[in-house]
Amino acid sequence: MDPDRVEEDRDAAASFYESHPLIFDGTRRTVSLAAWLYDMELIFRICHIEARLQVSLASRCLAADARLWWMTLGERAMPDRTWAHFRTLVIARFGPIPDEGADGPYRDPEIYRAMHLE
């Protein structure tokens, strides 16, 4: 592995953790999840966190039920490890009860697929 990249990754992680990111425990409160997602994305922007590191860093900010869910699901559900995909999975698992109407989240194929991985 490139020593410069290792050093850059270490600096990015330090910057991320110095920002005191929120911890999400899986509580099914929409406000809690929305605040956590907002916090992650804000820190990614402010600290210039590269896309390839975002899921790894954010997943370290999961606790309790959310951490157990990620340890169980993890790599199997996310071979590409993009923030957008991770965000979709987290919302599908811990977000509010979806509206089953014609325009509800169950109609989003990505969320539907994520909900049925468990």
C-alpha cells in the first residue's frame, strides 16, 4: 500500500473524529436518524473526506442495535461501499415506517431490495 495514501487516510480519520461525530444507536426516531445522517455528510464536506473512506468512518459511529445490524449485514450488502448505498440501507432499516402508497418508499427498488436483505 502507498505510504502517502496511508498517511492521508490517517489524517482524514483524525480530522473526522476531531469533529466529534454523532453516534447512532439504531433508535427508531426519525429525528435521530436524520440528525446523524446530516452530521455525517456535514463532516464529510468540512473535512474533505474522500468517498472511499466515508462508509468506513460512518460505520464506526454506529452503536448498539445499529452496530449489530452493520456487523451482520456489512460487506454482504455493500460490495461497492458507497455512501449513497450505505445511506439507503440505513434509512431502509432504521427509518420511519414507510408509506405503502403508490409513491411511498416501498416503490423505490433500492430501498425495497435493502429491506429484504435481512
